[in-house]
Amino acid sequence: MSNSPLMTLSDPRSAVAEAYRTLRTNLMFSSVENPLHTLMVTSPAVSDDKSLIVANLAVTFAQTGYSTIVVDCDLRRPAQHTLWGIANDRGLTTMMLEDVAMSNPPLVAGPVDNLSILPSGPLPPNPADLLSSQRMNALIGVLKARAHYVLFDAPPVLAVTDAALLGSKLDGALLVVRAGKTRRDHTARAREALERVHVRVVGAVLSDAPKDSVRY
């Protein structure tokens, strides 16, 4: 994994890896009264950073001893299978279609203990309908029973309705804001869109910050 974009694995002593651990700690302590067991990570507009942040954050949760599942819910531009170097022939959409897969999820073991990945699986023609279904509620329940933390990689808020539909079913949402790229009005609109459907926005992550001031 020396060339991995997952800094929490390839360079665990780096400032970036430490920033992810700080983010993990902040999330855990910000939700003492309302624990975050299911968390959606999304962005206002199209950004590759959100998928990378989900993956790195999941590693830090797993490294503390908590069973953790990463779920690729970006059923338009999935990226988790590429980040982890795993197949994407079976995954979330398989669970939506097959009862056997629902009872025995096609999880892939991660490179660290306590970590599993559920790739997107074959892309459906109607992602929004799938994510808003009762079957999705059941899928979330199945995964919650198998892990302490379940992190969902979701599409951008302003691009499609998927994130709002998914976030309303989860304990909270984290917005990824890219330094120097994400527009402030887009960030405000994304937060408003989520809160309009009662998604609990727990905070934001600043990505791609200058190296001399990496902070979250």
C-alpha cells in the first residue's frame, strides 16, 4: 500500500493522517448524546475528495478497534472499489436485489482489522428510487447490526437528490469542502438542501488545504 492514496495506511505518521484521527475524535465526541453509528459523507458539488475522505476516516475508526463498514452509495460515479483495489461485480445493489445477499452481505475485508467495504455493485438505472426505498431501510439495518460505525459515500448534494434521500435515513452527514475550489454559495445551498429534509449536518471537512496549514 506504499503508493496508496490512503494516507492513514501509507503514511500513518503524517500530518494528514493525524488530521483524519482528529476528525474521527471530533465526530465521536460531538455526538455523545446522539451517537453517530451511521454517517453520510458528501460534498456540495462533484469532488473526488469525498470518497477519499470516507476511506481514510474509516481506517481511523477501525484502527481504534471499532468494527467499521464503508458503503459506496454513489451509484452514479462509484469510487470505493478503485480506492481499495477490489472488484465491483457485487455490492450494495446486489443486496437490493437478492434476499441471500441481504442476509449475507457481500462485504470485502479491508487491509486493517475491523474494516469491511461494501462496493456499489452494478449501477442501477434509477439510483434515487433505490436509495429512497424501504429495501434501503432494511439494508441499513442489516449493516448497523454488523458494525459499530457504517460510513456511506454519497453523491454530491447539488448534483442529484440521492444524498438528501439517503441522509434522511442516517444519524448524520458530513460535508466535504475543497479549499480554493468549492464555492461558498454552493456550500450554503447544500447545507440548506440537507436540513430541509431533516438531515443532521454534523459539520464540514476542509480538504486540499495548503500543506503548511492542514486542518479540519
